Amino acid sequence: MTDFDEPAETAMLRESVAKVTAEFGPRYYQERAARGGRTIELWQALGDAGFVGVNLPERYGGGGGGVAQLAVVCEETAAGGCPLLLLLVSSAISGEILSRHGSEEQQARWLPGLASGREKMVFAITEPDAGSNSHRISTTATRDGDDWVLTGTKYYISGVDEAPRMLVVARTSTEGRSGGDSSDLSLFVVDTNAPGLDRTPIPVEVGAPEKQFQLHFDAVRVGPDRLVGTAGDGLRLVFSGLNPERIAGAAICTGIGRYALAKAAGYARDRQVWGQPIGAHQGVSHPLAAAAIGVELARLMTEKAAWLHDHDRPAGEASNMAKFAAADAGLGALDAAIQVHGGNGMASDYRLAHLWGMLRLLRIAPVSREMILNYVAQHTLGLPRSY
């Protein structure tokens, strides 16, 4: 952690991801997002190059790296104007959980598709009435012979239309539903076209290719081979994927921040008013400089969080701090870049304003900034819990 020279392999990874992303570029991403399309071509190009599964085991076609390498992929695609939210759920959550806790049969069955980018696996935990309180999850999975039968509702689930499967968190006993016991939560792999599963799109004001859905499970049946880990141990397994999700989200935010600052700096150098570049004026340069400082600080915390996770150290505090700092820094950088462009900052041709909704979303999810402040207050400062 004291050596700040980036390893040669990491630098090569950055360069390679940036090169693949540049073949598509911000216009490609903006057009896909504007018309409700998907970034399938970019995703597959990254998969073919080994980047989508860079954190997955080599024996299943992955890169054998860690979340630190996945964060590089998230950051560099975003810095190229193509932020990919599905890297958070498919590679960071589902890939990490299966790699760490799936059986050998489950890993051999599903990880090769995730590693190659040919398949995605999304994640379903949030519910309309549970919010950030996982203790109030009401979706149930009850035994029926050897099978499990899932019933309930999930809310704001990303990318269900792009993935053949998802990881679903469900309660495997009804005890504790009102008492706050989370020891009866379990994790299941469910096909997104399973009989009894209904999905409804949720319209959102976010310009992103990934769609959001409400899911209704009406006695959805899965076999015993779809239970990941052991029944009742689901929450522990989930948290092994939530820290990588926060880290990947932070990397996307800092990547967008870098993208916005690069465009703003170029504009401020070229745009002339009263015979000199506008970047010569401190009223223009100082907000960009402050934003650059914020982005770099967030990048450092993101790297620390990824290092801790990859070395099996407690990473909750650093992951939450990284996500908090990066979301603020990324949004601040984008706002400063738009301001520097003046009216052009809102023009589609300048390819900035369409990213605002995604960064604003990443300030809310995964995990809201208020819940992060609660976490830091309790775990870092030792203050009493308020809920």
C-alpha cells in the first residue's frame, strides 16, 4: 500500500481497456442510451478481450485478477465516455459471490459465460418496503420436496432484460420477518424467464442503456442446485459481493469525472474570449482544479478498498468511503465541466449532460450516502446506532 508506482500489468490493462472503449466512444454510448438500446457490441468486445471477467478465476476463462483489476475496467470504460452499470452487478456482485461461495458445479456451470461476456447474471435484493433494511426482506423461499418455491416482489433490479439468470436474496423461514433477524436469508440462482416470474419496467429519468424493473415472483420453482452456499447464510454471502459493487461503482464515478474534466480542460484551452483562452481565468480554472483534486482523492480510496478486498482484509469501511467520495467527486467534476461549457454544456453534441442522471443515481445507489454516513458514524467513530 506504500508503493504508488502502478504495476506495469495494471498500466497495460488501462491502456488496453481504453483502446477497446475508444473504438466505440461517447457518441456510441450516448446514442444507445438515448434510444433505449443496449451496449452489446462494446460489452462483447470487452468480453472477447478478457476484461469483463478480469476478476474471475482463470480455470473458468477469467483473468485471474481481483476487484482492483475490475475497478480499472470500470474506470477506463467510463473515462472513455462509456460507463457500464452491468459491470457492477454481473462481474462485481454475481461473479465475486459465485467465485467465492458457489459449489464447483455452479462455478463450472455459470462462470465461463460470465468470464467471456457471453452471459450476464444480475442481482435482486431490494424490495419496495425493505429499502436499505435487509432485515425486512419479505420475499420467501419455501421447501417443496427437494425444490424451493419463491414468492414475493423485488424492486429496482437492473438489466433483467439482458441476463438469462439472476441471484435472488430470499427468506428461507418466516421467523424474524418482523423481529429483524437476518440469519434466515438465502441466495438462489433464478432464470429470468422462469415460469411465474413477471417483470415490469420502471421508467426512470436516467440516460443509461441499462433498464430498471420490478419483479413479481409467483411460486417460482427452482431446484436444489440453485441454492448458493447453505440455507440461512445468504446475507454473509451477499456482503462478499456488496463491497466489490461499491468499489466498482466508485470506479465508474471517478472514470466519468476524468472524462468530464478532460473535455472541460480541452474546451477551456481552446475557447477564446477577449483574446485569450477562458482557462486563463481563475473563475474557470479553479473549479476544474478543485474537481480534479476530488477525483484523485476518490481514486486513491477506491484503490485502497480494492486492495483490502483482494487481500481478504476488512473492506467495508474503505468501500463505503470510496463510493461516497467518488460519487460526490464525479458529480462535482461533471457539474464543473458543464458550467465551463456554458450553454454548450447542455448541448447533446458536447456529450456531457446525458451523464448527469447516471452520476446522480450513483449518489443514491448502490447504498445511499445517508446509509454510508450511518456506517462511518458507527464503525469508524464508534457512535451509537440510531436505528
